[in-house]
Amino acid sequence: MREITLGQYYPADSLLHRLDPRVKFIGTILYIVSLFIANTWYSYILCAVFLAACIALSKVPVRFMVRGLRSILFLLLFMMAINILFTPGEYLFSWKFLHVSKEGIAVALKMGVRLTFLVMGSSVMTLTTTPKQLTDAMERIFMPLRIFHVPVHEIAMMMSIALRFIPILMEETDKIMKAQTARGADFESGGLIRRVKSMVPLLVPLFVSAFRRAGDLALAMEARCYHGGDDRTQMKPLLYGKRDYIAYALLILYLAVLILMRIFL
């Protein structure tokens, strides 16, 4: 459970940590879009180089980033297996209704790389941005939607709290599993169905803990007279600096090169 890094914050003094959170939020969205623009291995190499540069600038240990991929390993393998076995094309192996084709292998590899980069790119944003900064960034970015009476501040706050609760709930699940294991519960032995059934007793205490934490958070916010809206001020208002404009320029250059590669390669 501790392998999930999405939603966690890694404190460090890096260039990426000092960037405006709006740059990191928009950059993450654009990077996810770029993964769907990429259609050749040269494009994926460019995506990998860009992601590697961001990880290096963030000063987050690579092993910490890779550890977060273990939580999606089953989904990754399942998705790749489906693409390999059921994508039509030039078959390399065929047995009954199962077929392995060259096109299936290529699609599976590309989908695997895309999902891996997507998770790592999103983790870079959350690892270098505090929930408070992320809330402020989303509120400022979606500010124009207030013309249509969209509760921007409330939506940004809910998304920020949801991200912050991911590592908290994972840690709580780990504690409950250890407590039940000490009382004789077995979560490791048996087949897949038995292991899934053994996880059911975790749900009740986990939901109770989640609702208790949500209630405590609501009481704490009410006790401090918290309310969102136009009248709320910020201790540290978001201001763009020179490095933020340079980051935007690099993002535009990265996307432009990727689009050109899609058109001409």
C-alpha cells in the first residue's frame, strides 16, 4: 500500500518545486495530451526524454517514482495481454480463440509505455506540489467558469482533499491489514477469488475510518470559520516569474516538435 505515490508530496529544494503550480498543472495536462499525440517510437523517445528531464529537475529519487508503478502493475499487464491476444493482424501464434499478432504486440507495448508515462508524469506534479498550492492553481485556472456560476473554489478544494486522502487511506489500509494479520487473518494464500474475499473485511473499518476523518476535517474547517468565495484572500498569491514563462515556452516547443513528428514521420 505504501507503493502508491500519487497524491504524496516529496519536500525538496528543486527548480520544479519552485515553479508556479499553475505551470505544473497545465504542463501535466499538456504532457498527458502529448502521450496521445505520439504515434511512433521516436515520439515516445521524445516523451521519455522530457519526462526524465522533469524527474531530474524535481530531485525526486527515481526509485521513488518507479515504486509508484507497482500499484498499477496488474492493470498494466492485463491491458497488454488483452491487446496482444485480441488485436487482429499478422498472426505469429494461434490457438483456438487466442491469437498473437505483430500488430497486437506493437499496440500493447505502446499502450504500456503510454500508461507508464501518464502515471509517472502525474506523480511528478503531485510530488512537487503541496495540496494547498494545487488548490490555488486549479482555482485560478478555472476562474473564468465562475461566469457560468460554477463553484470553482469548492471543486478545487474537493479535488485537492481527494488527492491528499489517497496516501492517508493507503496508510490506514496498511495498518488495518497488519492489525488483522496479527489476529490470524490471511491475505496472501489461496487463489485470486479467495484473496479478494479476504479483503472484504477490510472495507468496513476502512470506511468507518474514512468517514471519521472526513467528519474531523469538516469540524476543523467549521471551527476555523472556513468558507470559500470571492471574499477569501491568500497569504501567498500566485505570481508568474521569469522561470515560469521559460517553462511555458519549453512546453510549447515540446508540443510543437511532437506535432511535427506526427505529421512528417
